[in-house]
Amino acid sequence: MNPDGRNAVSRETSQPREPNDDVSRETTVTVEIAKRVSRGTSSLPARRASVSRETRETRVQVELALDGCGDVAAATGLGFLDHMLTALGRHARFDLSLDCCGDLAVDDHHTVEDCALALGEALDRALADRSGIARFGYAYAPLDEALTRVVVDFSGRPYASVALSLVRDSIGDVASENLVHFFRSLAIGARCTLHVDLQRGENDHHKVESAFKALALALAQAVAPVGDPNTIPSTKGVLA
Ligand SMILES: [Mn+2]
């Protein structure tokens, strides 16, 4: 029984009524709520996607569910990338499984790039024609002294502007330039516009982690099914 239901019953307690009114009213309200809950969940399409991407450089397998619980299993061979993907899925409340076997004997570039492309493609596929989504999302996320703003638009137009002011050559086992490249590759795969701007920060690990957390929050907003499920949120009528 929700609070409205309880109030509806309690407001009428001074009115004369048959002894069984409370029971029948509560039963009716409960059934109505059950119908609403049932309609709400069953009307949502299954917003999930599987992507396999295989080249001579990498093999990537992604399973993504947008309406998840934040369960993430990331195994890319790069510890820092796994750490960032886990933060991304957890804070966006996506269920995400991402495995990659890449040519790390060369360096980390192909692995980072292809994981981002495959994850982006999974986002694109899970959103189908993008009808009913919020489309835009923006968020700030701090990590101690570091603060990053991310703005995303599932416009269909791949574009990324990334300003993180990283000073170290690498963070863990990932080159700093490839972390910047991750956001660009994600935008290409997801066909979205992405702006990632560090507001302030000193520690490079903190800067990047705050960026991934802000990305997670912005993505969660942008993919939220807030609109008419039959309407594509574009004046053009298409987000292609
Ligand atoms: Mn960390």
C-alpha cells in the first residue's frame, strides 16, 4: 500500500460505511497499484545489447543492459581501464560485462580504443532508434580535489571535446593520451556528442576517475526513458 492509498482510506475514517469498506477499498487500491507497476515494467523494451568486435589487434566482447543494477565485470588486461569501466557501469547503474584480449605486447592503444568503440556500439544498439530517451545529460563528479564536468547528447553526431589537463605520461598501465582517446572512441561508437572538461584537480588518477564518474551520471540521465516511447526526441524526427 502506498502513502496515497493509506491517506485515501484514513481521510474517510469518520464517514459512516459498511464494515468491509476498508478491506474492499484497500484491495482495489492494491490491485490498481499492481496494474500500474505491471504496465510500467512491461512497457519498457529490453534495452540491452551484445557486441563482438574482432580484428587482428583485439577481440572484444561486450554485454550491456541499460536498466541494470550496476553489476560490472571488466577484464581488459589493463587494470586501470578495468577500474574506470567498473566506475562507469556502477555509477550509471548499467549491467556491463566487457572482456578484451588485445595486443598488449604492442602497447595499450588498440585495447583502449577498441574497448571504447565496442562499448559505444553497445550503447548505440541498446538505444535502438533512441525514441523516448532524455537524449541530453550533464553531470559534475568530484574525487577529492578533482572535479570534472561531462555533457552528453545522443545526437547521432559523433563528436568529442576532451580537456583533462593530464600531466603524467601514464596512469597505471594506460597511457594518458589513450585515456583521452577512450572518450573520443566512445563518442564515435555511441554516435553521441561528448564534452569532458576538468574544472580543477591535481592528481591525475583523481582527474580521470572523476571524469568517468561524471560520464556515468551524464549517460544515466541521457538514456533515461523519460519521454513518449514512440517519439524520437529530435525536431528532425530522427537521431541518425
Ligand atoms: Mn581510483
